[in-house]
Amino acid sequence: MSITGRPDGEPGAGPMKVGVALTDILTGLYATNAVLAALAWREQSGEGQYIDMALLDVQVACLANQAMNYLATGNSPRRMGNAHPSIVPYQDFPTADGHMILAIGNDGQFARFCEVAGRPELAADARFATNRARVENRAELIPLLNEITATRTTTEWIAQLEARAVPCGPINGLAEVFADPQVQARGLAVKMPHPEAGEVPLVASPIRLSKTPVEYRRAPLWWVNTRMRSWPIWGWMRQALRGCGSGGGVGTPASGQTVMGARLQRCFTCRGICHLSQSKTGF
């Protein structure tokens, strides 16, 4: 949050969280990679291993270029809103009916933007002719561009800029996202039968496999996340999941960790929908 949000001195300045629980999602993705790595090692060695995933570790790892810049220079990055620390202009801009994103990554793209905007002299101005100059003179350039972009609608800008290969895009609400022709063509919204609701809408998996495509078999039941936590069997399950060191299970890990033992082959609360691992690789 220290690097997300409007800069100090601007309206609405202050730390801001992202709009989605990305740490949870990214930890799951990293965990998937870790499981695949452990399975690959098991194929080579016949040995299993415990996987230790921490939300904190993933948060730090996903700081990416911001973390590397700090480690290399010792300077903590500042909040910059939607702006890029080393590329200008690379942020949101107002339009006559909303907002759009400009992602101009080089001087040629900036020159083409200026032509489309009817202000070619900006690309020849020494203050803005190169990206380095634009970064140094960000405070002068951005207000000028805000005035220019506010003169046309988002649709007009996108059509004209895309025709000149200037990276840009609209800022869509979720209604616009799911109405987008490409989103629809990719089938990113699916409907599944539900025994109680009849049919429920869900977001499709982004994974596309040519030989083993994703199958959508059944919608989740509400009681899996609510009722089962109050059932006596839930407490028994949590104890059972804490380790089964015999019978081909994965063994008992260090104190406080949890693994799936071979003795617990099915999760009774979801009526056997999820089959728990019986391999020597601990998940």
C-alpha cells in the first residue's frame, strides 16, 4: 500500500489497497508451480517433500521491479498513482466522457500520439522529445496532456490511436468487461447448472489446453462454505488432516503444518467431490 495510491499533495493522496485479493491468488499460483516442481523431483528421485508457502513471501516476491529498485539504490519508491516511475506518459488520462490509459513506451509512439492529438510541436520540444526528458519534466507535460485528452471521447481516442499503433485502452467497468467482444469470444463467462438455484454464472478458467481442456462439471454448493464449518465432522477432519505418518501417507510435518494423509482419501463434507492426494508428495 505504500507504493499504491495517489502521490502526496494530490487529491485523494494516501496508501491504497488493490481492488482484488491478489496475494491470496498469487500464493495459489505459486503453490501450483511448487507442486509441479515437487512432482517433477519425485519422478526423478522417488522422494516426496513438504511445500512451505507463505503469503508474506509471495507479497515480497511480487514487489518485482519496485523491490529491485530499492535493493539497488536504497531509495524507497513513492506512490505515483497510475503513473510509471521511469516511462512518461504511461498512466490514466481524462476524456470527454470518462478515462483512458496511455502506455507510450518510446519516442516514436509519443511523436505519433502528438500527431493524432494535433500537437506535433510537443514531440519536437526539447523538454519532451525523449523519454528521459519527459520523465524529468513530468510535472509540466501531464497537465498539458490532460487538457488535450479531455477534448475527445474515449471511443474516439482509442480508434484514432490504435490506427497509429499508439498503445492505449479504455478503463472498463465490469459491465464493459463482460460485454467486450474478445471476452465473449474467449468464453470468459460460463453458466452452470445448480441443484438449488437452477443456473449460476461463473468466471471461466483462463487455462486453455489443446488435449485436456478444462471441464465445468458442477457449480459450488453454498453449504460447502457455510454449513460444513458447523458440523461435528469438520473438527474431526481438521484433526485427520494434521498428518498420517503410516500407510503410504506423506508423513507428519513440523509442528503447526498440515498435510493430507493417505488414510483420508475423500472429503466427506463435499461428498467425495475432491479426492485427496495419496502420493508421497506433500501439498
